[in-house]
Amino acid sequence: MGDNITPPVSKLAAATINDAASSSLVLKHPFSDRVPIQSIVSRPDGGAGLAGQRVRVGGWVKTGREQGKGAFAFLEVNDGSCPANLQVIVDAAVADLGTLVYTGTCVSVEGVLKLPPDGTKQKIELRVEQVLHVGPTDPVKYPIPKTKLTLEFLRDHIHLRPRTNTIAAIARIRNALAFATHSFFQEHGFLYIHTPIITTSDCEGAGEMFQVTTLISESEKLEKELRENPPPSEADIEAAKLAVKEKGEVVALLKSAKASKEEVSASVAEYNKAKENLSRVEERSKLKLGLAQKDGKADYALDFFARQAFLTVSGQLQVETYACAVSSVYTFGPTFRAEHSHTSRHLAEFWMVEPEIAFADLKDDMNCAEAYVKYMCQWLLDKCLDDMELMAKLYDRSCIDRLRMVASTLFERISYTEAVQLLEEAVRKGKRFENKVEWGIDLASEHERYLTEDIFKRPVIVYNYPKGIKAFYMRLNDDSKTVAAMDILVPKVGELIGGSQREERLDFIKQRIGEMGLPIEPYEWYLDLRRFGTVKHCGFGLGFERMILFATGIDNIRDVIPFPRYPGRADL
Amino acid sequence: MGDNITPPVSKLAAATINDAASSSLVLKHPFSDRVPIQSIVSRPDGGAGLAGQRVRVGGWVKTGREQGKGAFAFLEVNDGSCPANLQVIVDAAVADLGTLVYTGTCVSVEGVLKLPPDGTKQKIELRVEQVLHVGPTDPVKYPIPKTKLTLEFLRDHIHLRPRTNTIAAIARIRNALAFATHSFFQEHGFLYIHTPIITTSDCEGAGEMFQVTTLISESEKLEKELRENPPPSEADIEAAKLAVKEKGEVVALLKSAKASKEEVSASVAEYNKAKENLSRVEERSKLKLGLAQKDGKADYALDFFARQAFLTVSGQLQVETYACAVSSVYTFGPTFRAEHSHTSRHLAEFWMVEPEIAFADLKDDMNCAEAYVKYMCQWLLDKCLDDMELMAKLYDRSCIDRLRMVASTLFERISYTEAVQLLEEAVRKGKRFENKVEWGIDLASEHERYLTEDIFKRPVIVYNYPKGIKAFYMRLNDDSKTVAAMDILVPKVGELIGGSQREERLDFIKQRIGEMGLPIEPYEWYLDLRRFGTVKHCGFGLGFERMILFATGIDNIRDVIPFPRYPGRADL
């Protein structure tokens, strides 16, 4: 930020609540009068160096207990800024301790940081002098008590589950990975492009898309309107017709009787009014209940976008329009699948990261994907180690080692053909798979995990897949059998990334569209990118929730997104 | 990044295409063999210091011309990394110049950077020694020729418009503002939370939401199925019933005839098969064309989420669940309105930034919003000045001054009551507004712009609005007439931000919901945040496209989002 232009707002805001005269080391939140607990307990000295400081903190009581026969209370307070709590001690003289000690109570307190007695776990504690606010909790009714709760149970209390250690830690890890994503691509000169959520390109030709429409609500609105104000009957229409006829006769009569100009124009006005009324009545009589239809199908010409619209399944095709203009781009946004999958690995709404690079081939694509995954792993080790330690303690003892391994190990790169040979060799040596291993068939999850977890014990990039199992836009290799596709397989989750070099040759891509039985017309805009100034380019997609599963070791994808959507459920 | 753990992938990737022995100053793209043009022409010396360097660049020809009777060609090449082009000179001996010179042609070339003759505009130019790739363009068919095109025209060629200077510059500005947004909130300790896109909370109680459904596609699937495989007729059902009766009689007959066990069980099996067939036939006969209905309304129990679902209009209510657990959070995602607005200020799909801060009041909210807007303005001045200069030249001469003014000027803060008094005073002095000025009525856009553009000539924060014109969740002030709401008004666009302190008191918010005639049940989860550990908190929303309009001076919101969606249009 320029020195001479920016006003020192953030610096001013960072002043402490101590008066300016007293020296202070701990900074208050820029837009709140509290000090984030992280800035006390996450210091290398655990906060000990801040003893004697006066601070104001706010947070929620994790556990509380009265001691000394009700003379004082110990509260473990957490404000979400880090996994650690601050120990807060309140005297009975300062506040009614009974309302403070329940799990889930919100407190805002001011006091002085003190060194605790020797032999206690904490390095610092807060002696409260003033309780500024209490948001009480009825322990009988609070749905998220102190006892250990399953992640499954928490899914039924989605609005309160961020108050638990696990979901809060996942939120911090998710936040870190999102910012790592932006930082990585920005550092490397990529532009963030917002691809559309609502799309009219049904590009996978699949029925698994959600439809976006106003047709149903329009028909419900109409139904309500017609209920309150019934449509005209045949008799109403006849009456309106009669009125037109009569008013017309009056006009004719007055004209032939050479009536005054005023009289004639008044009668003409009445006649016109009757005609307008008739057309209104006739229009209303045509209104029909139910979805607007044409030729027995929903009439999308009447839908909001004047055609059928869907929620996007990928921003790739659209972001290619920017790659073929400004070279290095990425998307990071929500994508959707209307699949009735009830597994722990599928969501109806999930986030994807999709970079796209011009003047780059499959090798560049692999280099970019490998560097990006390593960058995210290192970022978590650098910035979220305390949260990762919580994950290691509660869910997956190996998760930190896994991050270290991935951040520091070259990814293995093998062709699909080599991968199949290795798997066939394993089968010959006695390994049993549920799914068949054979050149030309897609690798199953068990195969992918065997390659990365058992054979190589590190991330594996498999490239050059048979064209029959891959999308039309992937570049045909010179062998005419395989395409320049690549998948990155990692321990714990299997496929983390799928990408390819895109077919930039107009003739080839047209032929592939034809071979796959797809219509050409919806892709004309996509073909234009090849018709005019075509360029070698490539890209990949990373399922963001998969990355969080990989990092944390959490098993169910519904627990790593704040508001999971799946068949039958879309709470809030 | 930790030194000992991260492999130097990014450093390796940053090597130049020169051999390691030769010293070099210009870095190639990390995941492409080209050098971004920005790293040549955007140096303070305009690239002059790189003379003698061998580089490979790629990009699209903006303008090209043959010279010296076809002996060589001048190409202005742009790769999207910056608004400036690189001048590229190709000899007729090196390539067929005829295919290179057309606007929109893609080229990848290698050569040596040279100082141009004195008196030319460029500080550096590239003498090509090898043309590596040409993506040709037929100038007769290319829809985006060199001539000046209107933004309106470009909206009909949405897949090619990023190749224009204006749309590419807007993409870089939009990218910069998005990363500035993340940087600002991350620097200040906020967690990025992904609020849901599909929601079942119809929280504004409004009909202007898009519906997300699989009901229509399910009914269309069924229709297709019934067309291919017509439903059973009455006769089919009777036949199936008859078969059951007959098979039953056979069983009875065999039993009474004491037939062998094998014979009896074979007949029972046939009988059961007939019964199964009957129930299948009866089931199919009940299938009805059209939307699944119950009691004359769409049967949402059969929809994907087992209830009616919509596209979100705001993530605020949902993100409050995280603010009331981890304190400082923000969302940045797409939001939707199914309004039939054909104005230059409305989109059906647009992006919003919505921070939410616990332990903070309206003043903190204003401080945060002001600091955020200033930060974005300064970011553009620091990182996008070349693109801003293009905007100033082509669209709004004052846009850079406006950024400087906003970044450096304290925002005026006045109450709604004061604002109304000022406007009434202006009316008394002869100012005419189309809309009435009166305490209790919302300010119209003309009033907002008069306050910020004419009276104060700087951004204005108006706070404490009458409760009757604001949402139920805004905190009631002690006067019982106003709520702790605030809007930020800026020159050029009027309202840029709307925010409020949230009502954290259970009794008050319940009463407000009742007063506004809203049902309480859908808000029970929201009320739980007040029931259990309630906390003072506040937040605001910034319309991201409005911010881009404000920054660039572009008039139509459809030009500042890559893929605009509005009534009747959702291209790609």
C-alpha cells in the first residue's frame, strides 16, 4: 500500500484498549474491542510474556467449573481464532458465576493476564475484573453439550456445529486451503475468472444436472391469482362482446345523426374501452393452470432465461474462453451434480478449482498441478499446524506425516499403459481386486489407491488414457488410441485431480464430438476458440473437498463443507 | 514456506529457456515455455534493459502489417498479462507473413529482444528467428475485427470478447479486486466461509428466487419412458388379474389333488410370479404425466432435496452461524435474483462479499467497511494502474482520481435523520428530486448520489435508518424507531455497501419477525444463535460488480462480469 495515500486506518484500528501512554505488546482486533485469543496463546511462549497486560477478550465457554466453594470459576474460553482456549478466572465478587460456567455461554470480559501457578498446563491465564457481556445457555436445552458428539450427530445441528473443536478446526483448515489456492495462482500470474453458476451449456450431455427455473413459481403464482380472481366464463366473454357491439352501434347512430363532435368522441372512447375490456377478458380466459407448455413439453421460451437453464457441473469450457485470450486463468467456485449418491464421497454442491493455461502442454499441466498440491500441503504445515495436530489426535494419526511426504516428494509419473501393467503384475502375484484390470477400462478407486498407497507410497500421476474413457475435448495423441489426459492419485482419497491438454485442432475435435454421438451445434462457440487464433492449452480440476479429506483424514465429505447438500438434505 | 521441506519446484520452473550458463534477467512462465509479455514491457525501463535476451513469447496479434514490400511484418502481440503489447518483427525468410498479420491470429515465436530505432514509441521489440506456432484467423469470418466495437456488440460475442483490450483489462481489474478482498480479510483475521448456493431458507420471504429442482427433468424422463413403453391399459390389468386367479386355482387344484411337493411348489412359484406382475402392472398404470403433484401442488417430497429449494439471495443468515462460533468470518460467492429487471445495474447472477464480525457493533462495522473499500482502491492504484489508465482513456476520465480520493479521504458519517434534513434543505433551496424526501421513506438513488456527489463530494456513511424500511434482523436502537443499519454511498454508483448490527436479543428479534408478518418456524435455527450464547455482532454486504463499476467508470453491469445473466439471456 502506498505510504502517502492510504490513511492509517488499519494502524489506528490496531491500537490496544490500554491508553496510548502505557506500552503494550498485544494487539486488539482491528474491528472489535477484543483481543483475539490466538494473539495471546499462540505465541511461542504460550502468552507468558504478556503477563501484566490488561486485555478484553470474548468467546464461548468450552468448559467451566466453580471452585473454592463457589468463590471463583475457571472458564476455558474459545473465540475461534485458534484451537487453543484461554483460561479465564472469575471471582464471585465480579459476577454471578452460576450463569457463566455452562458450555456454550458467550462471555466478553476484561482483566489482567497473569502467570498461572507452577505446574499447571497453561502458560497464561486471565484474571477477570469486569464481565462486560454474558450470552447465557440453558444447559438442559443446549443441543451441543460438552460430551463427545459424533460427526453424524452434528450433521443434524448444522447451525451450531461450528461451535465444536472439530468443525471449527476444519473451518480454519478450509479457509487456509482456499487462501493458499488464491495465493498460489496469483503468485504465478493467473487471473481468477468467475465462470457462470447458471448455464445453458449442458456440456456433459448428462441428465444429472439441476434445473434452474421460474416456471413452477410462475404457474403457482398464476394458480393463486386465478383462485382469488377466477377466470372469465363463457358468459363473461359473451357479455363483453355484446358491450362492444352495443357501444359500436351507439357510435354509428350518433355519427349518422350528425351529433356534436364531443358526443361522437365520447361514444368512441366508450367503444374503445369496451374493446379493450373484451381483449383483456379473452386473454384471461386463455390462462391455463399448470406449467407453461408448448407441444406437450415445458415451454422454456417462457422461462426466465427464455431457454432451459442448469446449475454448472464445471467451469472448464467457459474458462477456456479466457485462457484463449489472457493465457493463464483459474476458476474457484461451486459446482453441482443432481446424482442420487448417498456415499461419503459425493455432494450435490461442492467447490472446484480449475486452472487453464495457454501455450502449455500436458507436461506443463502436470508440473502446475504437482506444484499446486505441494504448495497447499506446505501452507497447512506452516499456518495450520495446531489445527492439523487436533486432526491427528482425533481422526488420523498419519495426516501430518502425509502432508510432509507430499510436500517434499517428487510425484511418480507413469502412463496409463504402465499402470495397467503394474496392476496386472500385482494380480499375477496374488493381489485380488473387485474390479477387472484391463487396458481400455477406467481404473477403479481400489486400483488407484493400490498404485499410490502400496506400489509407490507417494502421489502418482497417471497420463495418456485410452480415448474411449475420456471426454471429447482431450487432445488425441499421435498413437490415435490415447489422449493427453492425466489424473493425480494420492494416498487416502485416490483421485484428487483430473486434467488434460485440450484438443486445439478444429478437425480433430469435430471428429471426436461426432464419434461420441454429441450434437455439434451447442459447441459452436467452443469450436470458435479453435477456428480463430487457436492455441495449445491445458488445464485440470481439483475437488476442493477431496483436498480437505486428504489433508485432515476426515472420512465423510459432509463434514468438510459448512453446509452439505445431498439427496434429501439441504439444511438452512 | 519452510526451507527444508518444500522442494524448489517454483524456483526450478522459473528457469529461463536460455541455457543455465548464460546469465538472464527475464523469467519464463512457470508452467509454459513462454515469457509473459508483462515481464518484458511492464518494467520501469519499458524492457530496454533486456536488449540482447533470447525469449519465447506467445499471444494474439492485435494489429499486424507487412512492410518493405513484403520483406517483413510488424505484429503487435498481446498475451493478456498486461494491457501493453510487444512489438514483434518477422522476416519474410522466417515465415509466411500473409497468415500472421490478421487481428486475432495466435502466434508463438522465439527471437532476440532488440532496441528499436530512435524515435519509435516502443522501448523494446522482438526480432523473430523462429515461428513455433500459428493459430490462423480468417479475417472475413472473425467476429471481433480490429475496428472499434461497442460493448453492446461484444455482449453478443461473449466467448470472444475477452480478446478485446477493454474486456481483458476489466478481467485483470476484477481479478485484482477479488484477491484484494481475500487479502484484506485474511490479513485482518477473518475466515473465508463457503455459504450454500442451494438453500431451503426462503429468508426474504420473496418470490424473486430461482427454484432449483429435478422435478421437471424427472417428469420428462418418465414421459419419455412411457412413450417408449406405454402404460398398461385396463385390459392389461384385467389380463394380469385373470392370470393371478388362474394360477391360484392351479395351486388349489394341485393341493386338493395331493400332488407331489415339487409340483405344488412349482405352481406356487408361478402364482407368486403372477402376483408380482399384477402389482407391477398396477403400479405402472398409476404413473401420471406431468409434474409430480400432491393436493394439487408440486410434490416437493419427491424433489431432490425432499423439499422446495432455491438459489441463495445472500449468505448472511448462514454465515452468522459461523460468526457466532469463530467470531470473524466472510463469504465471497455468487448470489441470485429472479427479478425481471432490464436495467444497467441489475444481474440475475452476481457476486457478493459479506463479512460478519462477532463482539462488534455498528461503529466497528463502519470502520471495517471503510477500511475495506479504501484497501481495494489503493490496491488498484498499486497493482493495476496500467489497466486503470486504459479505463480513464476510454470510459471515465475521472476514475483514477476517484480511487485516489476514496483511498485517502475520511468517509463522512451522518445519521439518516441528518441526511433527510440535508435533502429537505436542498429542496427548500430549489433542488428538484423526482422522488419525495420525507423521514420514514427509503432514500432513492438520486438522493444518495446527491449526498455523496454534490453535498459532501466524498463517500458518505448513512446510519440509523427507520425500522419500517429495513430487515427484521437489524438491531433496534434505544429510540425504538430506528435500527442500527448503515449504507455506504459513493460517487458514480450510489449505494455500494449495506450493513447493520444484528439484533442479538431473542425477545426483540421475535417481536420484529412478528411485526413484519413473517412466520417464525423457518427462523428457529437463526433464533437458536440468540437462545444459546448470544453475542453482539454486525456485518455488511458489498455488491462486487458495483465495486467494479465504481472503480472503472463502466456504465453497464453486464460488461464487468465475464458471463452476465439477465432476463432472456444466459449465454454459454
